[in-house]
Amino acid sequence: MPELPEVEIVRLSLNKKIKQKKVKKVLIRNKNLRFRVPPNLSNFLKNQKIVKVNRFSKYIILQLSNKGYCLIHLGMSGTIHLILKNKKNFFTNTSFYNSPVLPKKHNHIEIIFKDLKVVYNDPRRFGFFKLIKNSAKLRQFFSYYGPEPFSKTFNISYLKSKLNNKSKNIKNYLLDQKFVSGIGNIYTSEILFHSKINPQKESGKLKKKDYKKIIYYSKKVLNKAIKKGGSSIRDFKNTSGNKGGFQKEFKVYDRVGLNCKRFKCKGIIKKKNITNRSTFFCDNCQK
DNA sequence: AAGAGGCCCTGATAGC
DNA sequence: TGCTATCAGGGCCTCT
């Protein structure tokens, strides 16, 4: 569900609320997530101060005072809710697609501080928690991931080295976190539209100018999405104020059958399943 | 070895 | 109203 921009929005608000605060206790209400919740999660976090809330790719990283890290991945449906303790039922929404009240079901984990608690909710259970002992292990864990689009490493020679002679289509590469990390199914469609590249295009056939566009628009689209507060595509009705605004900027995603938004293009947006993920594009201007 | 497809899970919505 | 089918923003695993 959440891609890099959405995770960044959650990180920002989480950092604002829990930075420098000490964890009093952790409740594991339901340990079944994508991977079983680490059994030592409570002990690992208890009495630790949250030095800072960081992010890499789609991971939220709680940096702890014991030099350890707690990674949170939201999967498809994970949301984080902040509950202030002292005011009865007062609720602050840190993740923009959820409802203004704490859901009744699927609250898996509660991280409790003196004056508030952080609740992790995940109906589909594709998210997970992971504990990491120190910064060396953290680096090691992320070394299997490709660079973020913002990284200097995500450059023309990198793309050339990875894509040259490859038959796999470019859409699948952009979704592949080992190639570039943080881009998901929505932003892949959007980035390729801006780049005027057909998602089914064989990666090995891309030219240098295509690499340039992919690099440029990856940054541009993600940055703009962050600026707009991310994308909210479901739960429109019951969000109150913390909803993202980037869905209004979608050029192709969820626009099947509608007119292409590119100036003077007469195309109609198509939807096609590419390796089981719906993909939106204009076959008139994306070649 | 690269690449395609299945699968994990619940909930919302569409169609009958 | 109530059933069934389809689809959803991720990513790991298996098979060819």
C-alpha cells in the first residue's frame, strides 16, 4: 500500500511526536504479521529512548538509545495511529489513509509512552517488524536493496549496468526493490507516463535519454507526492484532514478509459496486468 | 540465472 | 438482502 512518499509522511509525523521519548512498554496484541512479530520486541524497546525516526525505502526506522533499531514495514495495509493518553479519546492521525478513529480490529502492536501510544494496525498482515542490533547490521540489511531514486548512485551508468541486455520489462524493474528502492505500483505507472515510456518496454532496448527521464521523473514524482502529503486512494469519506492530496495529480493511475492528460495527446488510458499488478498507461504517447 | 507466477491475508465493492 | 467473484498501494518463494 504505502510507497516511499506515504512512508515518509508517516515518518515525519511520528518523528515529531515520539522523538526523544522513552518507551514504557510494548503490547503485542496479535503476533501474526507477514513474519511473526519478534518475541523479544517488548524487551528490546522497553525503557529505550527513541533517538530519531528515520526511513529507508518503505521502512520506518526507530533509532533507539541502545544503538539498536526497530524497523516497521507497512506492507499493503499497515497504518500507524497515535493516541494521546490524557485527553479522553483524543486522536491524532499519523497516517493519512485511515479513519479518524482507531479501528476496532487488527490492532497488532501498541508502543506505549508516558503521554501517548503508537498503535500499529494491519488488516491484511503484509507488514512486519524487524529488530536490528547495531548500525553495522542495519547497513548490511539495506545493502541488499537498490539505491533510493534520490541517491547519487541512481545515475545513468548504474541504470546502464543493470538494464543493458535485459529482457525484463521496465515496469518490473522499477518495482524491483533490489534495482531501486521505494517505488511501488502507483508511482511506477506515474513515473513511466512522465518519461513517455511504455511499461512493457524491454529494458535492454532503452536508450540513454530514457535513463535520463527515468532518473529525473522518479525524483520529481516522488518529491511532489511527499509535498502533497502522499496519495490516498481509499477511505476517502472518513478521513478528516490528514488525507494525502497526490491522488488528484495522477496522470494514469486508476484512470482507465479516460482521456490522456498529456497536452494534445488523443490517447485513452489503458489498464493491463503486468505480472499480476495492474498497470496504467497511454499507448499513444508512451512508446 | 533471469524472469514469470503463486501466494500470504482481510475487506470493499461490483454484479447477479 | 445476500451470495460470489474480483481486486487492492508489497514482496518472498518456487518453478521453469
